Amino acid sequence: MYILPTINIKQIAAAEESTPFFFYDLNLLKSTLERAAESSGKYGFEVHYALKANSNPEILRAISTVIKGADCVSGNEVLAALQHGFKPEKIAFAGVGKTDMEIDIALENNIFSLNVESVQELEVINQRAGLAGKKAPVALRLNPGVNAKTHHYITTGLEENKFGINPWELEKVLEVLKKLRNIELTGIHFHIGSQITNQDPFRSLALRANEFNHWFRKKGIYLKHINLGGGLGVNYQQPDTESIPDFESFFRLFADVLELLPGQTVHFELGRALVAQCGTLVSKVLYVKSGINTNFVILDAGMTELIRPALYQAYHKIENISHPEAPTITCDVVGPICESSDCFGKAILLPQPERGHFIAIRTTGAYGEVMSSNYNLRSKASAYYLEY
Ligand code: LLP
């Protein structure tokens, strides 16, 4: 059972003008990373941290001491990974729209793989690699047609999504590849979606990966690595009872189902599962006002700091850390932004909030700070860290 260090948080929050801020518990982060490294290490699987979940430099430094690989989706993420301790030979670079400049960054730094999502992209990488006098290590991102059954905005493994190469294009891709002399096909890559809390989609993915692996073998192509992407979900409802995701079952499933050829390495790109629970968005109640059938609790944090509820109707646990014992009231917890979607929780029960109380919005270490904006010309929230 995890206990949010509210004493430390309240000390920081009491400082003038400090809220809203992101609070990161680096102890929890470290335990999470170690658990992931241990569970994956048992099977020799390699984990690449998906920087898109949180690219705060302190967090990146902490992660790169335990997790050796990185998964990037922009040239700047590749550069940030390199700057904060990840080795080039452990960096994967994905994304449907890599610019020429981003491809050049990847080539200059001799990264592990460029995960390619279309025939045209292959041709461009071949051309850029030619100019650089290099051979580009490429993994084909394949669309496995597996439904991740998560929010439709974060489902990526279906034909209707913009991601990956569809199986019916594969013959053509191999024809094209034969002519591209500056490309080395090193592996295949998948990513079916995010916040997946049920094992079935992962089982289907592992089975599909086996089919593809055999298909390539029959064509006389040996793949050095199979990259299964990320997607492992976290418990937003009960962040304290499940502060560390069940990495053990996740990796065991793949170890049980995958049929590998000798020497093939297996890679994962975990983002959310590694960082979500260590982050908390801390805010202050500005005003409480009564509406029709509800009370509006207006915070100094809004969708500018955490857009997930507005964008995906995502649930984040909200706590009154100033007066956790107060009698509860039903309220809508909202931000100050001029949008009705700027709402963190509708009709929720909260220990009676009053002006000046501190409110913790939990599980915001992933896709919180990175997706923040300065809409309404708001200042960027600060970040504070706890480390023993
Ligand atoms: N690999 C690829 C190719 C990805 O596109 C993603 C996430 C990951 C790995 C990491 O997935 P994770 O392990 O974090 O599930 N903003 C959304 C999530 C978007 C995920 C995009 N891709 C959210 O707040 O829920």
C-alpha cells in the first residue's frame, strides 16, 4: 500500500504562488523502474522508456539509470534521450511523420532502429541514408489488426488507424526493400494502443507477432528483433493499492506465447506504466460556488496542466489533502480555463473543500506535464521532486 507523502506536498504548496505544480515521488519511480527491470530481465526482454509519457529532464535522468532503452517520436526526443543518459544503440524512433531533419538526427547518432510506417517513408530514409553514407537500421511497424479495447483516441492497432503498414501491403514493401540499398531490415514493430488493462489484447498481439515472424522466415528474412510497443495500463481508480503495475504478469504472458528464433531479441516501449503513479498534480481551491444540483470547486489548475479528462474523459482520483477527514459533499471540480470541458471530475464526493485547501489530482506522471499548454497565456506549472 502506497501512502502519498502529503506532509511534503503541503509544505511545498504552502509557499506563496507555488500551486499548481507537479509533484514527483522519485522513490516510487525508482521502485517502479526496478520492478519493471527485474520482471523483464528474467526473460531477457529489453525495455525502452517511451519519452512521450514524460520528458521532464529530472525524470529522464532517473529513468536512464535503471531502464537502458528509449523510445522516441521526434528528433527532439532523440536528442533529449541522448542528453539525459540513454545510449544511441538503445534508442528506437517511431512516428508516422518523421521529417528529413529528424531522420538525419537519427542517422547521425547511429540509433538502434527507425520504426517505419509507410513505403514512402522507407524511400526517404533510403535517400537520406545514402546522402549520409550510412545504412539505416529499420524496423517495419506493422498493423496487427488487434483491438486494444481502450479509448478510441488511444487505439492504434486497427486498419482504420493511421499507424503502421497493413499486412496486405507487405509483399509490395518487400519488393521495394530489395531495391533500397541503404536500408537494413532489422526487425518488426507493433503498438496496439495505450492504457490497456486486460491481458487479452496483448495475447492476441503476441500470437500475431508469431505469425509475422514465421511469414518473414518463410520469405528467407531473419528478423533480429521483435518490438511489441507499449500500452500496459495503470490503476487510475486505486493509485495506492496498485501503485506499481503488474509487470510480472505482463512480461510472463509474452514469454509464454512468443515463439522466437534463436538470437532474436524482444523489445517493449513502456511509457505510462513506468511514470504515471509517481506524479501528482497539486492545486489550490480558489473558489467554491453553488450551481444547480452541485457545487463548483474552482481550482487554480486546469486543462492547461492536465488535458486528459477533457480530451479522453479520463478519470483521475481527486483528493482534498488539506482536510481529508471533513464530511463529504458532491461537487464538480473544475479549472479556471474558459472552456466547459475544463473539468476534472463531475458529481464526485470530496471532503468539503474550502478556499485555500490543497487538492491532489493523482496518477498524473504520464501524459500530464508533457501535454500541458499555455492556453489563456497561463504560466507553466513547476515541478518538485521527493527523493530520500
Ligand atoms: N510506443 C508507441 C509507438 C506509442 O505510440 C506509444 C504511445 C507508446 C509506445 C507508449 O505507450 P504507453 O506505454 O504509454 O501506453 N496521451 C494519451 C496516450 C497516448 C499514447 C500514444 N502512444 C493519454 O494521455 O492517455
